[in-house]
Amino acid sequence: MNMKKLHLVIITMVLLISTNVFSQSKTLENVVEVDLQSSVEITNNKQIVGYAFFYKIDKLKKAAMYRLEILDENLKPIGNNEFEGPKDLLLRRAVYESNQVLLSFYDKDKKDGYERFVKIFDLKGKETGMVPYDPDKVKKGMFGAAIAAQMENIYEGTDNVEGKGFICVYQSKAKTGGVNLQMIGTDGKLKWEQSITADKGDRSDLYLLSTTPNAILLFEMDKGSIMSKDADLFLVGLSTTDGKQLFKKPLDINGLSFEPMLIKTDNTGKLKMVSTMYDQSSKFATSKPIGFSIAELNDVTGDIKIVKNFNYLNDLGTVLDMKNESKSEDGYIKAHNLCMMPDGSMVLVGEFFRKTVSAGGMAMKILSKGSASAAQATIEDMFLLRIDNTLKAKSLEKIEKDKERYPLPTDGLSIGLMARLLTYDHSFGYMYTDEGLNGQNQTIVARGSFGDEKYGTVAITIDPKKGFTQKRFNIEKEKNIKYYITRGKPGTVLVMKYNSKEKTISLNLENVK
Amino acid sequence: MPLPTIPSAVKFCFFLFFAGFAYLHSNAQQNDIKFSALSADCYKDKIEQLKKYVVPKFYTDKSSQAWYDEILKGRNKDLLSEFEENRVVKDSLLLDKCNEIFKRIIAANKNFKFDTIHLYINRSVIANAACYGEGTIMVNMGLFLWIDNDDELALVLGHEISHQLLNHGDSKIQKSIAMLTSEEFIQELKNIKKADYGKFERYRKLMKDINVESGKHSRYKESEADSLGVVLIRNAGYNIATAAKVLLKLGKVEELFTSDKLYATKDIFAKTPIEQGYFITKPKYNGLSSVKVTMNADKDIDSIKTHPDCVKRYASISGGNTPVPVNCCTVLNSSYKNYKERAMQELVRNLYESNKLGLCVHLCFFALQNQYDAATYNYFLSLCFSKLFYKDKNLERFNAANAYADPGSNLKEVQDFLFNSSTADLEKLAAYFLSLNPGNNSEDFDFTTMMYNTEVKMKDETSAYDSFKHKYPTSKYNYLIQKK
């Protein structure tokens, strides 16, 4: 969804919501126009548990009055609050933990960087705390952000720490890179602050992988300089109690480099780390993935015990025709997620992609005497690779979809960087994976043009016993109506139907089964 | 843009009444499903009357006339939509019962003028009755589920009739107009419009003052209507002590939507051919709906209760009696069984018709648990599951399942199930509940079968409808087919 569309949707959404909220005083919006500043999902352990709507209700001198609505996962309002804030305050993220919701705000009009702060509310909407962050420390970093996006991890933002509170991650403005972290308790008070950066002349990029009750787990890439293509990779663990470093373990092990994809507890209660695997001798920024790895992780000591390294060429050759160590007959492999099923088996969700030459791009290249790019990325079928509970690849199920092509900014882009670029731009068909309500099945939501079907969104639900089922969200074209499909509570997608003529929007959660 | 309306100033004499719920006889027998006449067809005169209104002559200045016009337009619009959109029915059984009591009240109270008063039956599930002014009194269908005898119904009607006799509606309009046309109000509104900052807060304060003022008056007026209502029904020979019990049910009325003891959801589905895994596996996921939160939104406005405490009202009306325990939803009552059956059938029909399938299934389960006519509710359950299957295909399942119930309640269990169950299970349930009534009544059976075939089996709608209409040219279901 592009930003312009989102803006339209959001503005109308508030009219709908405000009618509900002010059901006893519907006319209030006639006096002051109500603008929705932002609407975000409230997450807990990376799952959606509710929604937060934040909008301006009153203009004040050099300030504004805002209203916050907290909705449960079924879109039912459960709490609200009104407070004064800067003129253009935006709500960025919302995280839930132990009956508290942490909201991360920023003031876009601050000239000296962004002013960041978080507010903590109970579910009724009563404010229980506020923790500011020094605006001088904020800066964006595209490379780290792209890598974090590729792995569905948090480059900058917040996450909950089970039973303990919240962790806020801010990218450091220092030339040496790094992050600044704030741990906030469920009482709404700052528990500790911590900074991680490289030594002078070096560069560190970090992003948040996961949190456990014991540790804040971060991925760290240390480089000789900001432009360096190679990097040393580390897994860093900080104590949730005081922010002190528990461990910093290298992720370059036995000639292989590991880039963590996800960290989660399996059915036996063990913490598992799933990583994309590269050859350590190739430069990290441009290297091609050659497989993926499953390891057990101790979140207190940082010990990593490799359970199995899956090499595309050697270990998956029985189900996948590989041309070389990173490319199959169907193209390069982009692994999106590894679903851990209740019976101990696993399903790798991925897509095939290729680097091809565009006829139009070639013409432009000739016309521009070589300065334009003729290269394009072609995204092909999705696949589900099944691995049984003895860690053997059993089968590969392809989900056919039409090829989609995206021009690349330069001909010389490496496969590794290309995969990151496509992920960061949300160009792959894969959208997200969700665990079902009871943890029995996993659902992958993807978009694209599937076989004979028209362009749409499809939910692919994987069952350990029954293969997979697909549910297509085929939406008929209607005059003045636009549909948006986004993530809903587990097992659902949120369908937003926007009527541009009536300026109304209806929200509908759709079951993916 | 029209001038802002003020909801509390245009809503009149809205009064909630709640009454007792009961079990019915267990020896339920098969009855044909009967539908009451819908208001758009049978109340055309009333609709025309509501479209026309005249500003009374005593509003001489233009500002007062404009406000009266605005307020009345708002009120009539609401009322008009009730009639035009078939939220009112002409149900001979329920309406006759109300009119029978009303006539007895008229006969016993010669000093009052009742000529303008007319009673109507609203299809709302909320146990409620309301006086809309100008003689229009609505009794909600949901109220009949809780009423156990004539005395209780008489107290409800007596109260609403009193609002009309005491002219509470019109006097409230007059008071509101006086306030809205006062120099002070007009000036403050102008100031707010001109202001650069803080408009919202100032406007809210202005409206809050009006709401608080009207809230105080409402409480007084409710007590006044209680007093006159008691006099009216006592004169008519109704037993006040028995009647007053209806007030004790006020605190219990929400049980129909919040209780977890109305039926065992798991046991109901255990008899069906669906996969039982949903009820065996405990969901891992907990969204915010699983956390019990009492919303503090608009707490200032919430505090303006229009009705005094129900236990106090009971004590006051019953002459100081100590409150007795009332067992709503558990007492099997026979004397009002017919009315409850009628009301339940119409409520379920209305919920099905208006796509509130979560609530509809919930009431069907409740009815089956309490030995209401089983065939009727089996048909409606089949219809609901077929429709939900169809809604799922059209991306409208969530709204139809209507998951807005309290955590832990039977209603919530049902709504969650409707939303989370697989479409394969919906199909099985539609077929299962249909199979429980094999040809009991050909018209009902044929309609339910047709809906199953068109909504679940995706058979051609046009030919199925034509065939049904050909077989039953005057079927009570034809309006549903036309609507679809």
C-alpha cells in the first residue's frame, strides 16, 4: 500500500471509529476536524493482540490535544485516553506486556533530529509512565535496516520482554554505528539504558533478534569501515535485569557464516535459532546464501549448538534440483521462514527468484550509452520444503504463481544484495507467516497472481498431517471501492474496504481457513 | 453543514425495563414457524405521519423554531427508520396482550386522556420499552423473554404510558430549546467557532453541562413516571408486589449475553459431526479481548444514569419489601410460555435476517437448552451456518459472527467458534441441523434446504428461487429471497 492510499484510509477510518467512540456525542467532529495521526497494531511476542488508533482532537497554542483508542484484536474499543502533545506527534509502534501497552512516539517537526519518547498505558487507557529518548542519538541506517527487514526482525523500535516489560532499540547516530537501548518495566519506569558501538574507525550495525525473560538478543555486524563489504558476525546477549552484556558469540563458525532468521522456543521448550547460511570466505554483504541452519541456543551463556546445517546442494538435493551451491533449476532460493510444526517437523517457506535482463532496460541502456541498468529481478513460484522430525528433507511443494519482474538499480548488484533489496522493498510475494490460534498450524500470507487466478492475496495454511490448504481472497473490482489486506490476529487477515465516494471504511477480519 | 444535534437533548424518555427469564415446558412440540407482519408493510399510515410534523405555534422566534425543527427531525428520523427498516412488527399475540393490559388501564383511569397513545412491538433483543413522545410507545421483543405475568408487563407499560401522560417528552424539548436559544449558549457557541485553539475542550464542556442538567431531570422524571405508573396499574387491579419483581430482574438482564451457564457449548457441538479438536486444544493465543477491562471511556457521560437504582425502585414500588432472589434464565414458567416462544422465534428471525449470526446461534442454543420448539431452532441453526459459509466466501464472516461478547460467556464461545471454525465444519453443521428435521414441515424444510443448496453447495440461485416460489407462491420466506 503506498503512503497516499494509506493516508486516505486512515483519515476515513477515524471518522468511523470516532462515531463509535463518541456514540453519545456524535457531533463533536463538526466542531474540530479529527485527523488520524497514526494507527498501529499492538503486538506481543510478535503477534497482533490489538490495535491502537491515535488522532488529533484539538489544536492548542504550540501544541495539540490527542486521543488514543485501544482496541482489542476483534476491533472492539477497550480503553482510551486524551493528552496534550507536540503539534505533529506520530505513533510508531505499540507493544503489549503484562496488562500494559507501550506506545512509541515521535515528533516529526523537531528540527534537530527526531524527538522520541514512549508512553506506557494500562488497557483502560490510563497513562502509567513516560520515558523520553535523546533525539541527538537518532539516525537511519539503510544497510542494517535492509538486513533486519529481510529477517523480519526489529531494526529500530520496541518489543516486549515476557513478564518484565519492554525493550526500546534506537540506532546510534555515532559514526561507529551501534544501538542505544532502553529497558522499561511494566511499572512504566526506565530500568536501564545501554549503548553498544564499535571502536573508533570501525563500524557496527545491530538489530534486535528476539527477547527472552533472561536476555535481549541482538545480531551484530562489525565492519572495518562503513563501506566495507565484509563483516564479522556476532550474536549479542544483554541481561534483561541490568543491560550488561551476557555474551558476544561469533556467528562465523567452522567456515560458515550465520545470519539469524528467527529465534523461538520449540515444542520441547528449547530455544532454537534458525539462520541463513553463507560461505565465510565470501564477503557478507554480497554473498549468496547456500543453505540454512538450525541450532540450539542458551540465552544466558550464548552457547550455540548446531543441530543441523542444511546445505541446499547436498542436503536438499533429493527434493530440489540444484545447479550449484546456491542456485536451483527454479532459480535462487529466498528462504523467508522456517515453520516449526507441533510434531517436530519443519516447513521452510521460500520463493525462487532470478536475475534476468529486461528488453526495455536493454533498450534504455543502449539509448543512454550504457548508463542505465538492463538488469531485473524475476520473482517466481513459492515453495514449501518439508523436513521431517529426523531432519531429513522429505518433499518440496510448489505454489505456482505468475512471474513478477522488478527493475534493478544497477547491473552489477550481487545476488545477496538483490535479495535484501527485494525484501526491503516488499517485492517478494511472501507477506508474513502466522501461527494459528492453537499453535497447530501455520499460515503464510502471500500476494501475487496465482496460476489462472487473478491478482490477489492467498493464505496458505500448513498442517503437519494434511499438507496445505489455500484460501484465496478474491476481491471483485467495484466502482469507488478499494480493498487492502493486512495482517490480523493469528489465523486471520484484516480486510479494509474503503469507499472513496461515501468516505467510509469497513474493517473485517477474515479467517484464513 | 447542519447545526450540531445534541443526542441527549433529542432522545426522550428512554427507559430500560428488564424482566425475568424462565425455562419453558420440556414437552415442546412441532409448530409451524409463523412470521409477524413487518412494519414497512403494515404501518404505512404511521410512516406517513412521521414524515410530516408541524412546529407548534408557541415557538414564535425563528431560532426556537429552527431548533425544534432540528430536534424533531432527529427524533423522527430515528423513529422513521425503525418503521421503514422493518425493526417494528405487528405481532398479534404480543401486541394484543399489551393492548389488553393497556385497555384495562384506560378503563380504570377515567381521569386521564389516553387517546394519542399507541403501542408498538419493536424487534430488538434488548429487554426494553420506551416512550418516544407524541404517544408512540415501543415495547421490545426482548422484554417478553423476561416477563412472567401480566402484573410485570403492566408495570412496564404503566411506566411508559405515564411518561406520555406527564408530557415528559415535549417538556424536555421545551427545556432543551430554552437552553439552546439562551443568550449565554449562543454566545459561547459563537466564541467556540471563532476560537483558534481549544475548540474541542470548550465544546465538550458546553455539551457536558447540558448532559448533566438533562441527566438530573431524567432521574427525577423516571421516579415521577414510576409513581404514576403504579397508581395507574393499581387502579386497574394489578398486583403491585408481584409486578415490582420485574425491577429486580434489571440487574440480571445482561446474563443472557454474559453468563457462561446458559448451556454447554462443547456438549452441543459434541453431538455434531464436526472435528472436536477446536474444543479440545486450548488456544495458545491470547489477544487483548481475553483481558477483562472495564472501559473508562466517557466516564463523565456514563455517570449520568437516567434511572435510579433498581433495588431501590423495587423497595419503593413494592412498599418496602425486601428484595427476593430472582432466577432469571433458570425458572421454567408456563403462564407466559406462548409469549416467550413467540418473542424468541421473532428475535431469532430478526437476527438471522439482519446477519447477526453469532447472536442468532446463541439464542437458538439457549432456546434448545430450554425446550423451546426444537424444530424451529434447528432450522434457524442450519440457516445460520449456511449463511455464515456464504458470508465467508464474500469476506464478511467476521461481522456476521459478530464477536463482541464478554470474555468467558457462552455468547463469546459461540462467536469465537463461528469465526474460527473451518468452512468444512460450517458446511457439516448446516447439513446436520437440517437433517434433524427431515421434512417436518415442508415449507420450512424446503426453504432451509434451498438455502443450504445455494449458499453452501453453490447451486444456481435463480432457478432454486424460482422453483421455491413456484411451489410456495405466498411463502412467508419470499421477502427474504427478494431481499437477497
